[in-house]
Amino acid sequence: MTEKKLTLSLDVRSGLPIYTQIVNQIQSQLVNGILKPGDQLPTVRALAQELRVNFNTVARAYRILDEEHIISTQQGRGTYITEIPPPEVNERLRRESLEALTQRFISEAFRLGFSEREVSQMVRDRLKISKEAITNDSE
């Protein structure tokens, strides 16, 4: 089995700790089928080097994922995505991924100087457009 290339995008200005961003993105990739049970993840050291973050930051993220039974680290063999989580865990992961995505969006919008009203209106407009597109596609 080959090691899975992780594509993670970290934002040091988001206000969200880096280890939380790593956890959220790995969870999101699992929920979205990018990562699959049995996929091998990079070692803590390799991922820390690749992301240019402290070793302990990645170790903390992996520890959280291991406690959630999302990954399993086997001494001398590597770190792997565990079997598909039960539906209630999967639903929680989906919700947490949406929350993290929403938080990143809101933080970036505020950083760019948009008001709460502008952000809210943009979300409403985009939801309406997406809903119309889905309705038109199904006809």
C-alpha cells in the first residue's frame, strides 16, 4: 500500500489553530471520499516538513484523529485511515467539516473588510443561485 499524498491548505491568519485545520481537512477529505479506509498517511515528521509546521502540531492533530478512531498508527508500519466510521460519526464529521468551511469563509470575508450584512446577503444570493441550478438540472 502506498502513502496517500495529502493536500492540505493552512491559513495562519484564520484564527483557527493549525492542528485544528489539519484535523478538519483530513476529516473533510474522508467524508468526501478523497481519503479512503486503508489509505496510508504521511508520517508526522514528513507532514510537518511538508507543511512547514512544528512536529508537535502535526502530532497533536494525529493524536486527536486517533482518539476519534479516524486514523490508526501502527508502530513501525505507519498511520492509516481506519474503516469507514459509523453513520452517526460520519454525520458529525460532515457537520464539523461544514462548520470549519463556514468559519474559514467568514474569517476571510471579514479580513477582506466585508460587513456581516454583506456576507449574509452573499450567502443568501449564492444559495438561491445554487438551488435554481439544481432545480434546472433535474428538469
